[in-house]
Amino acid sequence: MADSLLEMRGIIKEFGGVRALNGINLSVKAGEVVGLCGENGAGKSTMMKVLSAVYPYGTWGGTILWEGRELKATSIRETEDAGIVIIHQELMLVPQLSVAENIFLGREPHGFGGMIDFEAMYSKAATLMADLKMSHINVAQPVAHYSGGERQLIEIAKALSKNAKLLILDEPTSSLTRSETDTLLGIVKGLKARGTACVYISHKLEEIEAIADSVTVIRDGAYVGSEPMRQLTTGVIIRMMIGREMANLFPREDHPIGDVVFEARNVICIDPQNIDRRRVDNVSFQLRKGEILGIAGLVGAGRTELVSALFGCYRGPYTADLYLDGKPITVRTPKQAVAQGLCMVPEDRKAHGIVPELAVGQNITLSVLDHYTRHDLIDEEREMKDIGTAIATMRIKTASPMLPIGRLSGGNQQKAVIAKMLAPHPRVLILDEPTRGVDVGAKYEIYKLMFELVKTGVSIIMVSSEMPEVLGISDRVLVIGEGQLRGDFVNDGLTQEAVLTAAITDLPRAA
Ligand SMILES: Nc1ncnc2c1ncn2[C@@H]1O[C@H](COP(=O)(O)OP(=O)(O)OP(=O)(O)O)[C@@H](O)[C@H]1O
Ligand SMILES: [Mg+2]
């Protein structure tokens, strides 16, 4: 095809004898946005790592034609020079370096005498951030200062500064707010209008629908097909992804709800950077036995801070009076929390959830290692048996329990983190964005699992930015806005509008 920018044909990639990609095709025309869809572990990220030469030429099979010529790149530098720029699923920023240094890492502007021209670098970085409607970011500050969503946009600014002909976005919006997502989609559209093509990977099919010109679907390392978006619906994409129909996305099940088991009173979290600011401003609530309590609100509203305080891991000064069965409990560390029967699956699995170098199995039993230790010996047989059960129930896709968890696909890492937090058999389970980066099929399994848990009397607190999920799964919904509790609703006919209105409406403060 004359207007073809990229043709990947029959791509094969193996890891230690296991085929992750088995003959995948992908074609992108100049200025086209291609959605790449598939379940967790289907091979989307691997495909893009082949393209960008994270896996160099010679370590995979098949052919890549770039602007009509065969591409045999052996380094990322080479593919970037050719105009292929990738933003990886797991962010690659250096937290200690400034925003500007991260953006121009290895490409710093130099002034007279070969010194880095910081002034030029800062001003270019500031312009890029302004284009992303992120002018409030101080480009001289270390990246560590900024939240997950902000870091994602910094990563995007970095990619934009490279003048890509093809921009690859691998799950770019998983930590973005709705308005940040809209900004990003707008930017991709703008780039497209200027002729930049894009491969867009997302589990959020409404984004694919909004932005893709065509969609390529892969399943289990195999090529399923490519279709123009106008001939597709999200239902058809889901069927192509999982190979069957999926009637109900939220498998809500009846379950008894008992008395109050857990209560938090007067939770106050102080901003570690600014002691005059409260990230959580005097929030109190109760949780019943067998209840799923959804916590909704805009990203940045203080939801993660709130649940961190419950789990003893808020990084700043805070107070929280916690009660279990009506008795006060002391939780100042995650270890104390787990000992009291409170477990949490954190939002940022890379920072708090997993040890990437350790095996999948070890990660799962990490929180309960004491449990398998008798006379200082680890009862490996029992541990392996439990690991096997966890992998099977959660349907974690891994070649072996011994594989380092960092090698699993994003969604499968998330399932392993949940398995880890179930190992201590908690009474209260806190899930912060449990389905982030998780495909539709696996989401369904996670919801099913949540219902199984509440039926056994476990109580669940779920923070989620996905409104359909909050409304589809929760028994009750707390709404947080600017650190304050702005609503506590029974989820019976509750609407998205009601939740959003509560989130942005400042309540009169009690004296
Ligand atoms: N370095 C590696 N070593 C061994 N196996 C790997 C490695 N990288 C990926 N895999 C395996 O290849 C398969 C495809 O993984 P990949 O990360 O491409 O999936 P994905 O489609 O991006 O999934 P997700 O939606 O969860 O991000 C998975 O089974 C994964 O475990
Ligand atoms: Mg991936």
C-alpha cells in the first residue's frame, strides 16, 4: 500500500521456549490511529517492544516494514531516530531528576562551552507542559513530587518532544482523571491532524471507540483481525478479544449485609509538602459486615490518602480513630493493619504492591510468610499448594509460579497483587483501583471474586475512578471531594450525575 507507514507481518516472539507472539500482523497508515486490543497477556506490550527495538532485530521472527523499507533496528535510539516513539505501560521516569531533565534525558540542549543550557531546557519543558494544560507543573522540581496522573502526562510531554511519526501509547490513561484523559485524546487528535500516526492500547474501549480509525485485535499471542472502527462496536471488539459474548459486565449478586464491623472517625491527612493543606479533611464513615463500599470522587480528591491512612501507610502527618467491632484499634503501619485483619491492594502496584524480581508465588505469600514458618523453617509444600490455588482461582496467566512477577503482563500482575492480599484472610479488604489496566474478562473475574468474599462475611472498601464500576458493584457509595466527605449514598437507583454533582458540591461545614 502506498500510504502504508508501518507493516508488521507474522511477528513471532518467544520467551524461554514459550511463544508470546505467534504470527501477529499490524498495519498503520500515515496519520492513522490504530487501536490495539486484547486481553491481559495477549501480547500487546510485547508487540510494541518488538516494534520499538526494546527487543532488538534478531530476537524475534517476522518482518517489519517502515515507510516501505525493512526495519532491522537493534536499539531504541535507532527506532526513535526513525520516528517511532513509545510510551511504555510502566512509567520509566527517574523520580529524583527534575521534570525538565526527565523530558530531555540524553538530549539536553547545550549552550556555549558544551554546558547544559538549563534555561533553554526549562523553557522548552514548560512550553510542552503548557500544551498539555499542565502549566501548574514546576519543571525544575523532581518528578517524585508529582502524582501518577501527572507523571503520565510528563511522560507524554517527553514523547511529544521527540517529533514522532508514529506514537505508541500503551495504556496511557490508566492513572489519568477524566479531564486529563480528554486532554490526552484531544492531543492525539491534534497530532493526527498534523499527520502523526498512533498505536493506542487501552482496556477502556470507549477511548478506542472515540479515537481509533481502525482496530487490531490479538488473543493469546495470535492475530484475530483488523477492522475499520466504523464497522465495529465495543461489543464486537469484546467478542473478538475473548472469543465469546459477554452479556453482563457487572455480575452483581445478592448477599446479606450485617452489622457495622469497621468504623473510621475524624480521618485527617496533612499534605506533607504544605502543612496548611488537608488532603483528607475530617472524614468519618462506617462499614458493615459483607458490604461493598465504593469510594468515588475525582482523582486527586483524597481517596487514596484516606485509605492509606486506614492501612497505616499515609506518607505525612495524619490522625485516624479506627474501630473494629466497636473497639478502638491501633494501626500505624501496614504490618499492624494486616495483624488486625485489614488488608489493602494499593493503587500503585509498582511502588507498593510487588517486588518485581521475586517469583509470582513468592510475591503472593510475601505478606503471610510467618504463616508458613515453623521453627524457622518454611513449610514449602504448604506454601506451594496455596500459591497454586491462588494462581488457579485468580486465573493468573503465568508460565510458572517461579517466573519473576515483573515479567507478567500488567493485568496479571494486578491479579497477583490481589491474591497476595487475600492470603492473610482479611476481614476488611481495601482495594484501590482494583481493575486498573485489567481487561474486561479479568475485571469480571475480580468482581466475581469480590462477591464470593462478601458472601463469606468479608467487607470491602473499593476506591474506583470508573463510575460504571462503582455503580455496578457497590452496595453503598461514599463521595469524596477536595478531601471532604460529600455524600454517603445507598446504591439503589443511584446515578452517575448524582455522584458527580456531590463530588463537586461543597457542603456547608458543621461548626
Ligand atoms: N520478559 C518476559 N519473560 C517471559 N514472559 C514474558 C516476558 N514479557 C512478556 N511475557 C509474557 O508474554 C505474554 C504477553 O505479555 P504482554 O505484556 O505483551 O501482554 P499485554 O497484552 O500487554 O497484557 P496487559 O493488557 O496485561 O498489559 C504474557 O503471557 C507474558 O507473561
Ligand atoms: Mg501490556
